[in-house]
Amino acid sequence: MPDPTVDRFAQCLAPAHWQAVDFISDLHLHSADPETFATLRRYLQAPPAERASALFILGDLFEVWVGDDALGACRAWGAESEKRPQRGQFLPDLPPHSPAMGQEAGKKWTAAAALQPALPKSDRLLEPQPDDAQQPERAFLREAIALLRAHSRHTPTFFLAGNRDFLLGPDALTQAGMTRLSDPTVLHFLGQRWLLSHGDAMCLEDTDYQRFRQEVRSPDWQRAFLARPLAEREALAGDMRARSEARKHALGNDPALWADVDATAARQALQRAGAHTLIHGHTHRPAEHALGFDEHGQALQRVVLSDWDARAHPPRAEVLRLDARGLNRLPLGTMCPA
Ligand SMILES: [Mn+2]
């Protein structure tokens, strides 16, 4: 019997021709870590035979995102790209920067193939700019977006925001050729439903963080934050990052000591979504967790993505690939920057 609550989740329908999809999360890209970026570059530039049919980025692609204007010249984009998709054209379910960002909304049936944004014609805005030497982080973000854009030309690329990059907005998505997904989203692929999430909203034990999350995901907070000068936002992000690092350090810098996804919340979300497998990141604790059985006796599980850090010992960089054979972790050889 169809479950009437299922359609409360955003849905992404894989086109029939898709053979395999890849999931990655928690790369935490920033300019001071060229090694991890080089590893991503090599993955995104893999030869066609090694590619999946689509890439799903499940949050924290960037260490921090303080607003699309960090890419420069945002105000000009409307005029620059006459083919720029209108709101709703590629994202009928979720206007970016809306209250719906990161929240579940109403009925959202969307065929993935129809979601891919039309890329603006010009690459000019992602080219090096005169102040790059003074602004290495902004130059890096432009380079990363340009890399994603080249990849999304041949492989549909979906972006579900994490707690570090939830302010990645419509201009950056358009420039990268990525389609935003709300958190959570149900992916229909291979005759099954797969529940996709960043995972932070289910770490219920960390009540301080949940309070903070609620605040920063509110449209009022986001409007006020984005209205501040870019340099001020960058400085604030730097402070927040330093505080977060200090907190991690105080906790022993061990992901095993951080709050984990709540098993009951995960089980409930799966059952409400009519799915058996939750795929998420955020906790940096790659694993498969059995979550018991649903009322039909089907096994429930959550599969946790690895974070990426090419400078760690040993280096971490991994893609989770889903195809007819099931879910498989593909370790990526890490790369020194070219
Ligand atoms: Mn995260």
C-alpha cells in the first residue's frame, strides 16, 4: 500500500539510462589544501569509461562558503548570461536562499535529467582576476567552480548543502552547472529509493549545534549575514572556523568523539521516505550501520561517506559508487598538486 507520507520528501528520479551514480561529501576544499583539490580534479577529469552517470555531492564540498559574491562580479551575471536559468526553471521545488533551503518541503517530484541547468555561455567570469594575488581564497573558489562546471558539461552534478557550504547560492550553482537538492532528498534509482542527506540535521545529541543550525538556516539570519560586506563575512568565517577547530581539538580531534547520527531519527526518516538505505556524510566516520527492519521485514541501513584529506596519514579520498552490483567504496589515489 502506498505510504501517504512519502511525498513529503523531495524526490529525484534517475533517468532510465543511468548506469551508476557516485556520492562524495566533506571534501572541505580550501586554498590551503591544494592536495585534496588535486585529487578531486583527477577524479572529475577521469576518462569517460571510468565515469558514473551522475555525481551527487552531499555537502561540505567547501570548507566554508560566505556568499556567491566571493566569486566576484556576481551583480553582472544577470546581464552577462542571457541564457541564465530563471528561478524555478531548473529548480521547480526549491528557490535557493529561500526558507526551504535545507528543509523538507511539499511535493517535489522532479526528473533528474530535466533538472540540469543551462550553462551560461561565457566562461569569462571564472577567469583569473587582477586582485587574485591578494585574494587567494576567492581565486581558489573560482577555480573550483570552473572545474565543476567543466565536469557538469558531461555528467549531471547535484549539490546538497552541508553545514559549511549552505550559503552556496543560485549564482554559484549556475556557474558550476550544479543542481541543488534539498536535505533530505529521495533518489529513485535501480528500482529503489535511496535517502540522501548531509547528516548534520540528524545529529540530535549535539543540542548546541542544532540550535545554531536552526538559527543560521533561517532566512532572516541569512539575509542579514549576506548583507554584510564580503570582507567582513570572510573574517567572521575565519573566526568561526578557528573556534570550531579549537572545539575539535579540545574534544581530542577524533571524529569518534563527535556527535553521531541518531539511529532512531535515521530509522524514522527511512520509513517515512519509503527507503531502506540512508546515505550521508558529515560525521567523517565512514561505515555501514544496520538499523533493524521495517514493518515489511526489509533491512534498514545507513551508509556513511568518508571525508577527504589528501594530507592525512594515510590520505583519505573516496567515492561511493552505486550501480547494479550495489554500493561500493572506490578509494582514490591521492594526488600532489600539479
Ligand atoms: Mn558537515
